[in-house]
Amino acid sequence: MLLTLIVLQVNSKWINSQWNRKIAKGCVNTLKLKENGKAFSYDCELNYTLNCTYKIIKDTLFITEKDDSHSEDGGKAYYFRQQYIIKEKGLYCISSGELVKGKWQDKKVKLDKKVDWTRVK
């Protein structure tokens, strides 16, 4: 019970936070963390908002995205997940993966000094 309360207190500072990632001039992706582990990720290239779930453990953000934006695939959904280290007002990707035939295929990402997402709210 105490652990649950600590996790809720830590996560509450992230609720309603917004993060931006510049893709190109005039094209910015947006990630919004909401209550109850729900999130939305706007992809400016697709002009589509993906439904996501997230959790935060210590300094790590875990995100799972559902991409059902590809009408050419008959509405088939694709699932992706990423892990980010949270430092100050930046997210740094350390892992990403895709669900393929019911199994996660993860790939490690070299930790870069360049921020992937910047907190704006």
C-alpha cells in the first residue's frame, strides 16, 4: 500500500504534462500524459493522434502506442513501445520495440546526449 502511494505521488507531477519533438520545420510531434496511465501521441507526419498507455518507474518512462492510422491495411493495429530516461525537462530514448506476430521485438538504442522530447507543459 505504501509503495502504491509513493508511485502515485511521483507520477502526479507528470499528469497533464506535454512533450514536443521537432521533426522538421513546421512539423512537431506532441506527447501528452494524462491520468490513469493514458497518453496521446500526435504524429505530425501522419496528422494522426495515437492512443497510448504509460507508466513511470523511478526515472524511466515506459510508453506503449497503438497505431491504427493505416487505412490501407484494413484498419490493422500496430503496437510499439519505448523507454525513456527522464532528465530535467527532457526524455532520452533508451529502448524501442514493435509487437510482431504476438511477440515484442526490442532493440537497444544508444543513449545520446541529444534530447528526444522536450517538456513544454
